[in-house]
Amino acid sequence: MGSAPPCHPTLRPGRPAGAEAYELAALALALLPAAAGPILFGAVVPWALWPLAASAWISLAMVALRPVVFRAEVPIAIPPGAFAGVLFVAWAAIRAPASVCPQEAWLRVWLIGSAVAAGWSVANLAGRHSRWKWVIGVLLFVAAFDALYAWTQHLQGSRAVLWRVRDPSYGMRMGGTYVCPNHFANLVGMALAMAAAVATGGGLGWGLKLLAGYALIMIPWPLVLSQSRAGFATAVGGVLLVGWLWALRRSRRAAAAALLALPVVAAVAVALVWARAPDLRHRLEAAPHDIQARIQIWKGTLEMIRAAPLAGHGGGSFHLLDSRYVEMPPGMAAVHAHNDYLHTAAEYGLVGLGLAIAMGFTAFLALARAHGRASKPAHAAVAAGALGMLAVSAAEALVDFNFHIYANSMTLVAAVTATMSVFHAAGVLPVRLPTRAAARWMAVLVAAGAVIAAVVCVRAGVSQTLIESVAEPAMARGDLDAAERAYRRAMGWEPASWPAILGLADVAARRASEETVPARRQARIEYALRLCAEGRRLNPREPGFEHLESQLAALQGDRKTALAILERLVADYPNRPYLLVRLALELDRAGRLDEGLELLRRAVRLNGVPEETPRLLRLLEVKAAQRVEAASSSRPVAASEAEQRPHPPAQQP
């Protein structure tokens, strides 16, 4: 593979018929996760997440197959940081079989790989005919639309997010189409940096500038209404970085003056928020207290890293291991490290963290050099915007997990690689031209791998959607037949789906509890136990399987075993409400009512507590009060009877 002269990373020497439509279709597929993901709850729901990931993989397959489809030489643009990204995906795949839960780890491989795939596609497609302007325009439009939706929420006083309702714990914090306001703030904070760069840059066209100006008008107040402290601070920092880069393009003296003036601008922004946004001000005042919870999580995450420093515990393992390492007060669970760097080290080890940092740092350095070498104001402006977006995300990742929000990560990838395509096309970043033979075998191998990955993503999406949207609602309404059918269909799409196995085991356990024929009941119990054993093999850290085993033991009359299992589970998972409730009931049956009451009180303070828990608590409190009353009333009666009973004659000395 040799270097090609400066050229667009597209077909050469001529362009066959249909090439333009083919490349535009591939670019649209690569951009779809960043364009549709933010509108669909941030793409954190399976029916949105996995189809979008599949579209990124299909885009890569189309890009890779261009030499074969059009029988032409195709230069390849290798975006800076791409090799580190490929190595990270390879490392995640190597670690997957030995992970805490291999299925979870493999799912993370396909998701992370889809980000690398989309970035590679955009870098190779967006440079021609200034397609990168359309990419940046779409990203700004989506962020501005989300901000407009947040305005609507605020004016209506609504907690609705599309057709869902946001968790009450967020109060009236605005989040647009995101459930979590912090992740909405990260999206619009990145967009604000790019909008500031586009609005102040030259040679970008009035259409893109008007869109940037609209975003600058729409975003700031919803950003404040999100009450995200990190989102507000990093957005201000990103805009300041863009401003300093703008001054640097003019002269070193202007850059030096900006270093003095920009902190004043930041102080004015903070002062305005302090005076005009009391809700965000109150959250800023509470930051020293709230950071203690973060510090507690970080300490536990460091212990998790020390347990497997180089290789980590495997992708998707943090939420399975958090209760083992992170001590949280009642009512709180870690789930994420709230620091993407520590989270990455815990799951992929220091090797994985090093590769991830190398990927981001290489991209940042390349864009910084390109910004300094840009011959056109438009190129310098978009580079400044991409650098601002990288800075916003990198800074917010210190206290949150925005890189784990698929739509946000894909927005950053699309913006950064679209910017790189500008400099690939201009000859600032290199473009490689492989030989015909090398191009063909690379095309076939890459496309085959991408198609396989896309199929895996579709299968995972269908399986998880069947579980969450069909099986679980059927279980909630007590339709065991419909639930079982959905769980089995989910396993048909993804045989290693431990959630589907857990659901089938739950169905079998419920049917066993309803069975009146002893032989049939025992057969159902044994079937459920076999499912639990298979599920624990696939995911040994899912407490639901042992919880079902305790229920089955109780169903067989072995209360001692049921109680022992539950006590072990609660010790290992102290913040799982359903485990606390079950253990409380078993303790009551064992005559340990006071201990059961304390567990129920803990459960009521947790999020996700079963609906019947407060009623159970009241019933047990009444039972405890009656027991105390009975005990207190029995003592005087015994004394009175003793006084009336004849006393034995006193012994004579």
C-alpha cells in the first residue's frame, strides 16, 4: 500500500455510474446513529440501539466493497486514532470469552466496533463535494431540535419524554428527548462548541451559518434548565476553547489577549446563571456534598481495578460487580463508575484504558495540527469546533458516563471524522492507495466481518426488544403463555441470552407454584432449576437465578435453604429491592420479625422498589405492634394470678 497524491478519498480515475448515490447511501447509514439516536431517547433502548449499530456496520461494508462493486481504484483515508480504535475493539474481543459475562462482553464489542466503523465510513465519504457540511448541519439541527423540545417541556411543565415519563427523581430538570438531563446537556454542550465555531468562521455558507446561529439561540437556556453542573461547566469550557482557537488564527498577540479576556467571559456566564437560574445555582451550591457519592464510587472502582489491573473484568462487567467493590449508602447503587476513564480501566484493564486514551489523544493532536495548517478559514473553523466537542466530552467524562450513551458517542465520532475528511480531501492528512489485489481481498474481508457484525446486532436487537417490549409486559399482567412464547422467540434470535433464560425460569417457577399435582409440581421445579443452572453458567453474577432457586426451595418446603440463599444474596447485593423484600418475608416466617422490618424499611428507601412493599411494611408493622401489645398485656395478668394463688407455708427456722 503506497501513498496517493492529495485527492478525495473516493473512486479514481473516473466515477462509474451510480457511484454518487452509492456513497451517499453509505454516508447516510453511517450518520444515522448520530442523526436518529438523540431523538430516540439517546439510543439507550434496544429497539433503537441495535438497528442503529447495524446501520453503522452496513455502511462500513458498503465503503469497503467499493473497489469490488465499481471495479476501480479507491484511495483510503485512515482517520487519526482509527488504528488505536481497531486495537481497542480487538482487545475487547480477546477479553470477551474470559469476562465475567461473555455475552455482555461480546455485545460491547459490537457496539464499540460500530463506532469505529461509522467513523471510518464518514472519514472516507464526507470529504467529497463538501458533504461534511451536510454532516455538521445535520448534527447541529438535531441538537437544536432537542433543545426546542426541552423548551416545550419547560413551558408545559411536563416530565414527558416523547411517549414516556421521566423518572420522578429528576424533578423538573429538562432533558429534551433524553431520560437523563445530564446526557442531554452533554449533547447540546458539544453542539454549542461546534455552533460557536461555525458561526464565527468564514467561508462556510449562509445556510450552515444560519443553522449554527439558530443552535446558539436555542441551546443555552435548555442547557441551564437541565441543571447539569458538569454539562454547563464543560459547555462553557468548550466555547472558550473555540474562542481561543479563533484568536490564535489571527495572531499570537490576539491569542494572548484571549487568555486574559476569556476567563472574564466565563465569569460573566457564571454570574448570569447565579442570578437568573436559581435551580442550577442550588445544584452548584450542593456540588461539594454531592461529590462525596462520586468519590465513594471512585474508591470502589479503584478497588475493582486493583483486582484485575491489566486485563480488567471484561466488557459490561461493572454493573455486575459494583456491589462487590463499591459501598453505597441505602437508596443508591453505582451501576456506572461516573468516570469513563475509571470505568474503562475496570472493564478492560490498563491496557484497554491506554488504547482508549491513545485513540482520543491521537485524534485531538491531529485536529490541532490540522487547525494550525488549515489554508481556508472554513477548514480552521470546523477543526476548532471538533476540538471543542472533544474537549467537552473528555472533561465531562471525568464525572459522568457520556461515552456510554450511544447517541452522544456517535455524534462525537461523526463530527470529528467529518472534520478529518476535510483535511484528507485537502491533502493535510494522508490518503493511501492500495494495489488492486490488496484492495480486493481487504474489501472482501472487511465487508464480510461488517456484515456478520450487522447480523449479530440485528439478532441482539430483536431478542432484547422481545424481552423488554413483549415478554416482560406479559409477565406483569400474568399472561404466562404469551411471556413464555416471547422468551423462547428471544432465545431463537440469541441463544446465549441469559435474560431470556431467566424469564423462562421465572415462568416455570410461577407455574410450579400454581400446580396442585405433586408429581407435576416437582417436574416443573426441576425444569426451573435446570434453567437457573444454565443461566448462572452464562452470567454467574446475575442474582435473579439464585433468587429463583430460593423460591423453589421454599416451594419444596425447605425454608432453611431458601433463607440461607437470600441472606447470602442480600449480603452480596445490598441495594436490590426485590431481594430485600423476599428476605424480609422469609425472616418473618422464621420468627425474626424485627430484622424483616428493618430490611423492608431499607427497601422502601430504594429506587425501583416493588409496588407492594409499602403495604407489606405497614402489615408487618401492625403485626409487630400487636405482638408488643400482647406481650405487655400478658405480664400484669401473670402477676395478678400469682398474687391470688395460695402461698406455701413459710418454713420455720
